[in-house]
Amino acid sequence: MPSFRQKFSGFFRQFSAPSESRNDENASNRFIKKYLNGNEINKHVPVILHGRTPQEVPPHALGQIINYEVIASLTGPNGGLQSVNQTEKNLSVSDPEINFIDNIDGECDEYNEEKKRSLSNNINTDEKNNSEVKLNILRKLKSHLVAGVENWNNPTSNAYGASCSLYEVHPITHRHTGDPIADCFAIVTRANSAIMVLADGVNWGVKSRTAARSAVHGCVDYLNKTLYPNTKQSPKSTTDVLLTLLRSFHAAHNMILQEEGTLTTLTAVVVFPSVVDNQFIACCCNVGDSLGYVYSPKYGVRELTQGSHDIHRMRDMRDVMGALGPVDGHNPELSNLTLSITQIDLGDIVFITSDGVSDNLDPVVGHFTGLPNVEAYQRHKLSLLRTEDLIRNGVSGKGPAVDTPKELVTLLLDFVTRLTAAKRRILEDIEIYADVNGKPLAQGEVRQKRKDIIKKSFGVPGKLDHATVVAYKVTSEV
């Protein structure tokens, strides 16, 4: 029977060395060669404007929403935002950094009362005389939309999201290390607009998951009822949308405090039509290291959230950079809170990833072959080119190109799962957890063994984490 050291070496060779059967060299190096040859440096792409406040971002006029009816909606994993309390409480936030966000106290009660009046008026007067119908009316009046949506299990190929765990499975308990998945996402689309939100709970555990779910719930609820009011009045400019996004983060933070969650990142993107035919604008607000992107068949991949971090400095991937939730016992950490906008076209795909995906698209973390020493800004550009290459050419490098958000989400999660396979295999070895007789080792001994093995596995590609992607294809459905 091979020793653990021999097995470790075998895993390392199997998953880390280039192999024709696992990774076509021309495909894996194509994006690097393009960059090093200068083929991608001067590609002109729509500008991304960003700032700390709505007033710092130059305003752009918006077109009209065609229809307010929800076309697609999805949240997850495991119930997503539906799994937290659905009633907001009025909370105050004393952090001076978010005092400029208007207080939204009382808006929920007014919103719910309007929904009840609308529902009651839609019921035939004659039916109200029937006792059975009366009971149904009461049930309907007591029920309410969850974050502004009736059905949270209605995805389409053009509006999709999914999560998975990249952590190893314990060989004795058969559970994923790091469970439960602490990410949460939600997407809601209408005829020519969309809301996308992703949160990544900081660290592990139920409280982190609660923070992510609460943040997504509070954010989406506020966006739905503010951007799509009963008056059918669309926002006139991107400044209006950015202000609404900022206030939605206030609502998200309040919901975390209410549900006693810990800390989470949060990224939200709203897509609205421009006044120019067949053009749209993506408006984004983010705090932390969950990143937003736009894939354009014409321009490639660009990062919508790049203003939230310095692409000229190497980032410590253990630092989320900012978070909602009680960082100091009550207030959030908003040091990298950023608002941004960019023009997008029909057919573009907007997507958000947790760092379990974005970090594994980093060429250094992925140990992509043929890569020389690079500066931070080059590393950032190569990450975008790696992502674009995957979308255009697939994991094999032979295509076909991704055409829908569902295909994009599936592709990226499949890629990062394959990339991190070696690390999982190493950490799933029974010798870390049990003696030669199969008797489980003491927890302290297991912890030390894992620590030693993780140090030795730094040369193996990939980063273990929770991985989530949510994506939307820009459409103009009637």
C-alpha cells in the first residue's frame, strides 16, 4: 500500500502537470500568448464609470420599462433569501459613512397596505359573500410576496444562478468541510430590465449564511418595491438607480442585524434600458470581494466592479476588503463600497461571482502554464482574458462558445470544480482522519495533519471555497 507521501506526490503529478488528456496546451495558453504578443492590450471597450457616491458617477439618461411583470426569478442555494424572516424591523444605523443613506423606516408598512388594498379590490364583490371565498381572501391578505416576488423557482436559460462547494468531503462523516454553503444569490428579470444580487458570508457557519441570505433579502426587497412602484414611474437617470442601490444596502445591513447574522459581502447589479435603441446600462453597487462582470461577444470580458479594488496592487485573497453586518458590533465596513455603471448591448451577459470563482480564474492561483512573473495589473487583465477564453472556447478550448447565462454558470462552476480536484483528493485521504485500524483520530491531531497537508499543497492549482455565479443575458422581451 502506498504511503501518504507517495499518494500526495502522485496526486500532484496527476493534476498539476500539463496533460494532453486533461488540458490541451494550445487552448490553455492561448489567452496568455495573445496578451504577451500585445494582441489584447489595445482592445477598446465601453468605459466603466465609478465612484463612492451617486453624485461622483456621471449621470446617464434611462429609457422606459416595457412591462413590470416578472419573467424569471430564482434564488439559492437551498431556499436562498426565502430562508430568513420576511418582515423588516425599523433599525437605525449610526455609522457616519452611511448617514447619507436616507432612512427608509415605515416604507414597508405602507407598501404592504397598498398590496392588500390592491388585492382586495381585484376580488369580485359577489364572491365576498361566499364564506369559503372569504376564508381564501383572508389567507391571501395574510400572505405576501417574498422580497417582492411570488415564485422564487422560475429560472430561464437567460436568467440563472447556482452554487456549489469546492471543499473536500470528509471520508468518515461524508460531509463537505465548510458546510453550510454561506453564499446566497437572487435574480429577477422583467421585459427589459433585471435585478441581480450575490452575497458571500464571511468565514464559515450558520451565522455567515444567515448574513448572506439576510443581505440578499433586504437588498432585493427594497429594489423591487422602489424601482418598480405601483405608479409605474421608471427611474429617469442612473443617479436615481445608484441612489436606490445605496439605500438597498442600508436595508440589507438592517436585515442582517435583525436576523443576528455576522458579516457578508454584497454585490448588486440593476440593468435598465438606455435612451439609445438596443442599448442598456448596468448599474452596480458592491462592498467586499464578490465581483461583477460583463461578457460581450464584441468586446470580451470586463469587470464592472474593478473600481472597488486597486488593480495595480497584489491583493491578499484572505481579505474581503469590506463587509455588511456588525463589523464593530453594529456598523458595517464600507472602505471599498463602490458604485459603477457601464453601457451594455443586447446579447451581452452580465454576471456576478463569489471569490470562490473569481480567485480560481486568477492565472497565478490556477497555475496556468507558460505564465512568466507578472505585475498586479497584468494578473488582473489575464484573469479577464482567462474568463473570456473559457466563455468563447470552453474548458477544452474547442468550443462551442457560451450563448446563455445557464451555460455560462454551468461552465464556470464546472471549471473551478475541475481545477480544485487535486486539493480535494489530497484532503480526502483517510489517513488524515483515522489510524491504520480505521479508528478516528482526535480532533486536535486531525487539525494539525490538515494544517501540514494544506501547507504542502500550495503548489497544487486552485483555492477551495464556496462558489456561486448568477447571470443575466440582456434582452428586450415583450
